[in-house]
Amino acid sequence: MAEGVVAIVTEGIKPLGELIIQQAKFLSGVGNQIELAQNELRLIRGFLKDADARQQDEEQVRNFVMLIRDAAYDLEDVIESFALKVATRRGGGTVKIVLKRFACIFNEGVHRYKIGSEFEDIMNKLSHLRSSLQSSNVVRQTSAFKRQRDRRLTYGHEVESHIVGLEENTDKLVKELVREGKRHLVVSIWGMGGSGKTTLAKQVFLQNEVKRHFDCFAWLCISQKWEGKDVLKEILIKLTSPTTEKRKEISEMEKDEIAEEVCCIQREKRCLVVLDDIWTLEAWNSIKAGFPINEETESRILLTSRKKEVASLASGADHLHQPRPLDEKQRWELFEKIALSGRDETDFEEKSKLGTEMLAHCSGLPLAISVLAGLLSRRDKVEEWKAVLRNVDKYIMRGTTVLEREISGQEYGVSCVLALSYDELPSQLKLCFLYLAQFPEDHEIPVKRLTQLWIAEGFITSTIEIHGSLEIMEDVAYDCLTELVERSMVQVVNYGSTGKVKTCRLHDLMRDLCLQKAKEEDFLDVVDFSTGRRLTGNKVRRLVLYLDDKSECEFSGKDGRNGHIRSLLYFTFPDFGRKWSKRIIRSVFNDFRLLRVLKFENIRREFELPKTIGNLVHLRFLSLRWSTFRALPSSVYKLILLQTLDLRGYLHDFSGIKITNVFLNMEQLRHLYLPAFHTVSGRKLSFAKLCNLQTLVNVRIEKCNLNDLVRLPNLKKLGIFTSRSGQLEKLKEMLVSESITYEHLRSLSIHTFSVEEDIHVPIDIVLRCPHLYKLRLDGKMSELPEQLRGYPDLTKITLYKTELKGDQIEILEKLPKLRVLYLDHKSFESETMVFSQEGFPHLEFLTLSYLEDLKEWRVEKEAMPRLHRLSITGCPTLRAIPDGLQDVTTLKELTIDCMPREFCSRVEEGGEDFYKIKHVPSLIIRNIDRDEPEMEEVAGASQVVAGPAGDSHQESTADAPPPPADEKPEEIQASSTSNLPCQ
């Protein structure tokens, strides 16, 4: 990994290195010193590739790597500390102005800030280390990192589609759970990490026989961090799907009250509760009061644990299951599907022999086989397979087999397979992988935010030119993520509407490996205030803080160990509400002066941002999302190196966060998220110099310079809103009169807010965005543009208050790639809506919300042939679901929410419309429109109240195969927030 560190330092000093060289005429030879340092680092990188691979086993090489890494960091500290002193001494400005100030300070004397002697000492150290490394017995071996852009491998995120050997266990567990009997039953699955416990539990949970048998469902992942009251509260919420008022009532209940409620619902109904990954007896004992154990009930618990002691105590020996290792036939079947399926049959016989030999070292463990097969699937030549075999012997064959080590309480066998996968990563991917160690266990990681962080950290160093065209850093970063997915090192949770990975996570074992390697490399430190634990006490560049309401969450950057921190990342639980003193806030924004990344999110108690935030001149990433602050200090204008700035704060009174025109000189800015509700004081916002800007969200067009807005050349996502009728017309006229087209725009959201008038959305604005993937329109429209039919990539549309006539459906249903459609509040003002024959050929997700005029909905034959999910909410005059739904055999889930009692009765078993939807596996009816809203679980069609993802509105693809190109799921957003600006 030291090679990656050196690369980061080499690239990281570019703003103060290469630009210094360009401005050398001002600097009296200083540029030559920086250039010399860069050249020295580039030379050292050449020797580090093989050294990184050997440091695991050779102490001498490991020491060399550590010394070089630390020296590179020291060099970075000297240069950036000097730049900080210049910037804070002379005020803000552009990069070139700062560089000229560099020259002035140097002319006053370099040694004034001790940079001269420190710089010379570090360069001497680097030169000596390179000479020593060069003369040592390190034979350089090169291995090219080739990105196979057009080749889509069949392993990686498809690994869970290759489920082998679970049929017998699945059938056995299903029979045990659904068998007749009034005795409360706990069924446990136990086994080592990676043995398939969770996969087996999910297979059981999703069986149609199970769905038909039980009335209510709850799936919870307990993991190592748990709180008994919180677990019981989540179980109650998932079993009852309460209203907002009831949720508030639950949140105020004591633990014993919640436990009694959970018990009652399990006595009254057939409930299945899955408790995944319980680690300790303490965890089980803290929640078992919520289950009617030893009582007469038809409810069941399915539990998984790595510890036999926990599983046995919960269920007893009679209901204890351990996934067996795969037998030889099953091992080969799984291995062949991942490593050899769909590939050239050249050398198949020899590869089969080598594969069989390697499989012996995996001891039938599914995860070990999957990772090993994934590694081999990237190697075409027999010699490469032989090389892997030699490494497998080296990593795995140390002492005992995997199963023997499991008996002894050590899991090094699997760790060796995972470590082999890590060691094979290029240096860039190692950095990207280790960065995932910051995220809490079972955390769902947003991919877009992750790639922004990678870029800010310097892992994705620059725009790359490929075949004469430029590839932007965000695309390179996404390729790195998909590379990790394809190597079975990262799991996909959700796909977005365009088919790209939206969220991901780490498997438990992969996270263990990630933490282990991050600790070995002093890559980052994790401080958990709830437990008092920290990953390492060593000097690191990245500090991650898990905050807790009960602990004093203070960390200072003034001591020698933390003053050089480059990244400070805060994680809080959803209801974190601790009030922070001004001293702690000042410490965050004052003491860590060399920060590049500051993630200060979800701090819900109001605080004031200090003016000294402007001194953090090295910041590339700043996020205050969901944190409660009222104003952005004007000193932020000094943060000219920012790439991502997220100001989507949270104010309880919606009064608006105050901002000023601070973005003018942020030439590096790529992603700007303004507060959903904000006010602008002083001059209008100017974006004239933001030529790299790709994302601009929540911009009020009456408070910004429209000339700037229409001339952002690289904009990909734009979210605008206005409360004045003439502003959208002005924007349209400017675009049309000057023939301006947003060629790169992929996502457009237009929001209107006015209590005094209806604001019309001009069609021509949409027509100036010919390559849209996502479109959201909030405001009155006379009609949809016919030209939309020619938009080849439009996959997701949300309409709100558009007040369209029913015939406008004809335009939407002809869109060639539309997969997701939200028809929200007053989007259509028509009593009848018709989906024509063969209309909506690719639609997978449809939501009809608060269409108050809709009385009849007809679906003709062969319409929506690929529909997966349908949601109908708050359409009070809709009489019945359409007859045509019975022909939509692909429909997997139907949600009916806030609908009249008569409508709901028609779809229940025995109701006159039940025949139309009896083929749908999951039917959810809740909040029936009556005096007191409540949820009703419907008999007949199978119901899923909550699945493994914990939210019936979100399709989780964790541990599941990615769908084909035309079947990738999309997250379903709650319609109740659809009238708000982009969050």
C-alpha cells in the first residue's frame, strides 16, 4: 500500500507543486525543490510494487515500506503546513494569488518557517531509503492493471446467484417453521463466518410457503453493536407497520412496555422474526423478554449466530442447524460457475485439475470458494493459475485446514483467502478498499458519496485520456468500485434506475480483513465513543469517530498525534441529539488545520459554524448534510480547493439557511449541494468560474446569475426551484435565444413553490436537455412534449402538481426505456386513465399517489409486461384495481396505502377483485382510510411486511444476483417527501 501512499503524496502536492513550477518566475528556485521531491517520489514508486507484495512475510521489506510511507507523509506535512501559513497570514484568493504570496514569503526567508531544513532532511531520508531499497534483494515484478471496460465478467456481484447445496437445509427449516403446533419455537442456524448462515436464512425467509403461512414478518441484523430496547422497538415497528403517531408513541415507551407489545402481537398473530448475526449471550438475554417463550403461540423465531453457545441457549439442541461444508461435487459446481463459466475452453482440463487441487484448501466453505474462484476468473493463462496455486499453498496451508482452525477458535483459513484477494489488488484499489474500514458494521454505503470521498482523498488522481477522449474522475472512481464488486470484495445492496450500483456494503469477513489491514498500515483510526475502543493509537492521517449521546465526543487536533489529520469523519445514529459546546465545535474547525476531508453530518442539535472554517484551505470535501446550522460564514470563500460541498443542512422551522456568494473562486468544485431551504444575502450567487461543476442541487434561480447557470459546460445533475412565475420563463428564453443545450445533463429536477399562483413549467427547458436519464417536474404544465418519445435514455420520471390531462399518458407509455414512474399529487387531473396495449414495455416500478380525481384505471392487454412493483396511495375515488393486472405475471409486490375500506375489501381473499392479484406474492395493505388508520395484513395472497432490507418499499439485492440489464431494481422513494426540493 506504500506505493499508493507515495502516489497520493505525489499527486496531492500538485496544487502547490506543479502550479508552483508553472509560477517559478515568482519563486526564486522553489519550484525546482518541489519538482525534485516529485521526481524522487516517482522513482521510489517503481521499487514499491514488489515491496508491497513482500512485506507480509519479510520484516526488512516491511520496515522499508513503513519508513518510506512515513517520509512521504512528512514531506506532505511540510509543504501543506507552509501553504496554510501563507494563506492564513495573507488572506484568501485564487491559487495563483496564493502562489505569488509563496514567493513573497520565501523572499523573506524560507527558514522563517523552518521549511528549508525540514525539506532537506526529508529529501535526504528519501534518497537514502531509495538507495537502500535499490541495493536490497528486491526483484521488481510488474503486473499491469488492465481495466476491461467492455468485458463483463460473470462472478463478483453475481456470486450469490450461484447458490449451491442449500436445497435440503432450506426444505428442512421451512417445514420446521410452518409445522402445526402451539408451542413458541426458536430455530437457530450457527456456523463460522462465511459458511452461508445468512444466505440460508434468506432462502427460508423468501419461500412462498413461509410467506403464505405467516401474517407478520421482521428481519433484524443484530451484529456486534446492539441495544436491547432499540432492537425490540424495531421488531415492533416491522411487525405492525405503525402510523407516524404510533411510531412517536413507541419511541416514548419504556423497554418493558415495548417488550410486552412485541409479545402481544406474537400471541395474536403468526409472526416470523429473523434475528441475524447474534454474537453474544448478553445480546440474546437483552431481548428475549420480547418473545412469548414457552407459551402457546404459532409465532416463530429464526436466529443465526457464529457462536454455538448462543444458538443452543436460544433454541435448544432439537432446533439447531449448522450449514454443512459443501461436498466435492458441490464445491466444484460452485467453483466452475464462477471461475470457468462462459469462458474460453482452452486448457480447460488442466485448469480443472489445478482448480480441484486448490479447492481442497477451502474445506467446502462457500465464501472461501467464491473469493478464490473470483480471483481465478480474472486469469486466462494456465501459468497464472499455477502461480495462484503456489500462493494458495503459502497463505492457506499454514499449519491446519480451515475447519481445524475453526474448531480451535481461529478463522485464519478464510482470512488467508481474503488476504490473497487483497494482496492481488493494484495499489489504487488497495487504498479504495481500505477506505471502507471507516464505515460501521452492516452500514449501507452510498456509492456516489463514496466516489466523491475517494477523489477528495487523492485515490483517483486525475482525469485520464483514453483513445483520444477524456475520462472524468467520477467514472474512474466508479470503475474502481465495480472492480471491487467483481472481485467479490464488495457486495451490491441496491441498483439505481440507470442500472448502476447505488449502494453497497462489506461482508462481515471482508470488513474484518479491511479493519485488520487498515490497522497494519496505520491507514486510519476508528474511535467508538459508545464502547471506548479505538482501532489503533498510532499516528494516522484519517480519524473516524462513532458518536454516542452518552459520551463526551471531544477530540483535539492540537496534540502531536492528531494535528496532522487529513480526514475527519463523524458517524452518528439517526436520533443523535447531543448538544455540543462551542469549545468542541471550535475544536473541530480550528484544530485540524490540514484537513482535506471533513464529514460533519447528522449533528441535529443546532450549532454555529465558526468563521475560522475559512482557514481549512486544504479542504477538498466538506459535508454538513442533515446537520443543524443557520448560516454559512463568508470566510468559506477561501476554500478554493473544494471539490464537493454539501450544505443540505436541517432546520426544524424551515426558515432557511443563510448563505452568501462564496463560490466565485472555487474553480475545483465538482459537486455543490445547496440547502433545500435557504436565503441568499448580498449579491446573487455566481457560478461563472465553476467550469468543473457536475452537480448543482437546490439552486433558487431568482437568487443566482442566470448567465452563469446556462453556461456550466460539464453539468450532469441540476435541481432548480423557484417561487416566482417569471423566473422559469427567463431561463427558457435565455436557453432558446442563445441556442444553449445541456449536452451532458443526465438528471433534471424543477420544483415550484408558491401559495399565491400556479407556476407553469416551460416545456422548452426540458427540450434543451436531450440526454436525460432522470426527469422530475413539479409545477403546472399544459402538456408533455411529444419530443420526449425520442429520448433514448430516459429511465425515471416523477410528476408532481403538473395537472395533465389523461391523454398525456400516451406520451409516457411510448418511452422506450422508462423503468420507473411516479405519478404524484395532482400530476394528472382526469377521471379515467388508460394504459394502452403494449404500453410501457419496460416499466418495472409504478406509483400512483394522491390522484384525487382518478375514478377508473384501465390496463389493456400486454401493457406493462415487466412490472415488478405497484403502489397505490391516497386515491380516494379510485373504484377498483384494473382487470388487466391479472395478466401482469411479473408483478411481485402490490402496496395499497391510505385507500378507502371498500377498495381494500375488494382485493382481500374472497373479495370481488382478489382474482386479479392472487398471483402476486406480496400484498401489503396499510392505513385503511377510516376513522382511525391502521394496518391490515391480508390473508390469501402472500404478504411481506418487512424483508431483509427492513423496508418493504426498498428492494434489497444484498447477497443476491444482479438482475439482467432490463431487470435491475430501483429504490422506491416515499411519496410523502416528493414535494420537497432535492435532499
